Amino acid sequence: MKKQPLFNKVNREVLKKNLLNETFQRNTVSFYKYFEIQSPSSFRDDLYKKFDRLNIFGRVYIAKEGINAQISVPLPNWKEFIKKLEKFKDLKDISLKKALQDGKSFYKLTVKVKKELVAYNVPKNSYDMQKTGKHLTAEQYNKAFDSPETLVVDMRNYYESEIGRFKGAIIPNVETSKELLPKVKNLLEGKEEKKILLYCTGGIRCEKASSFLMQNGFKNVNQLQGGIIQYAHEVKEKGLESKFIGKNFVFDERLGERVTEDIISFCHICKFPCDNHTDCKNDACHILFIQCNKCSKMLKGCCSEECRDFASLPLEKQKILRKDPEKVVSKTFFDSRIKPKLKEKV
């Protein structure tokens, strides 16, 4: 019997083409849970096989401390997916958060074993996952939000909050998760007695963050149940006022889901109001930035004239130029990747 491969080996462009040609719809959902996994590698392989057989795409992280998943499930396989999920005793009745907007979110399945579900990289004695903040529904969150004594903190990276956030929230000026907890602790120093409201995309980042704050002396820590995704669903279903404005950033091909019609950010090129993130089409760059349609057309989806011109060069010449460390420009704001210094090359 032929052994089932446990990793995808098909070319990305082929996978994307196959996705576009699908004749059925998909549900994009996310879920997470902190629980002890004795053998993450075995758990990972078992999960991969079950999901792969159902043509499920997405990104799943497994660690000794639990699971974090964002996946795309074919509608014809939905019931079977639920059955497969329930084969794992710790995942029975787990809360599944459906995406706010449909779209081609993932084109392949990736299941990885990680050291941490969220790469905070803080000492284990700085949090206790048995003691986390109080989970608030959308209605409870709105009520607490309206109190002048409340502090609302965005537990996401800066580029996420740039296109959508809760009004008046404290926005940590960070690019990566490992910077986030120390930064938030410093921002809230001296406010240990205040009521703290945390929020993030789907709730998982707030779990450990709330525990971290409580372990560090904060008395009244609360978190948005199910994150922005569940909040937006509840607001719509119950006719509540949305205190969140703009878009919810998501880590898949869509890059964002609209929550309200407010556009609170600007094109990074021309400063026109815009909240569409894009990935620079120059393969030597690939920075994530906000770009309006006019600039996208002018720069062919690239972040600068240099990148546009570089991307238009023959592929073999691009490969040669990328190897020269002297031919790059400095780091882009909130991005650690390099861009080619084309003007000194051609």
C-alpha cells in the first residue's frame, strides 16, 4: 500500500490554479485550544492525514501546549470534518469561528510543530495558563468599553491595527509577537489597578497575554471572547454598535475582512485613504504594505519604482543581482526584508 505523503510538494502556482478552478464553496474557520499534547509530532501527523483526505487547506500549529488553526474546509466535506475533529477527544465541542467574509483564503495544507502556539518567547514562570483573563461577550465588552476608567489594548502587531482597531485603543508599536508582551507591560506600568480590556484576531494571543499581565500584578484583566471575528458576528446578529472600526487583518490570501465601512489607513505610496494590504510582487522584496489601485497599476503591484524595475528584469539577472550584499537598500519600515538597490546595478 502506497504511503500517504505528510507534506505538500506541489508547485504553488499549480495549487493556486487548482483552487480557482474548484466548483464547490469552502468555509474558512479558525479555532484554538490550550491543552497538553504528549507527542506533538504524532498528533501533527494524525491531524494532517485526516485533514488532507478531506481536501482541507490552511495553516495549523501544534505544540506541547495545544493547537492553533486557520483552515478552509470544502462545504461538501463539512460534516465529515466535524466527525474527524471529534476523533480527537480534546477537540470535541471546540469553538469554531467562521470567517466574516468568504474568499479564497488558503491553497494548501500546512501543519507544523512549534515550540509555542504564539511566539511570545517569554519565560514560562511569567504566565500560568490555568489563570487567564475573564472572557467577555461582545455586549459585555461594549459595556466595559464605555467606562472612562477602562484601558483597551490591541494585542496584535502594528500592521494589523493599522487598517482596523477598537476606537481609542492602546496600539503597541511592534512588528513581531516576541516584542509584544514586554511592550504592553511597559505601556501599562502604573495602571495595575485599572480595568484592562484585551483583544486580538481570534482570541488566542489574548489567552497567554492576559495570564502574563495577571502574573505581573495586573488585577482586572479581561479579554474579548473569540476575538474580533466573533465580536463582529455577535454585533451583526444582535444589532449592537461596533466599537471596532475598519478591517480585521487576517493571515491568509485575503489579508483582511471588512467589519465596518470606515477606512482609517492610507496608501503607503501616495497617502490616499486605503486599507488594502498587498505583498510586493518583487520576489526579492515581498514586503507587506498598503497600496491603492492607482499606485498598484503604476508600480505593477510593487512597493517602489526600484522594485518594479527590478521585477521586470530577466529572472536569471535577478538571481545574480540578489547575491550581491552591496546592492540592497535599508530595511523598510516594519519589515525586516531587503529590497534591491536597482539604480546602482543597471
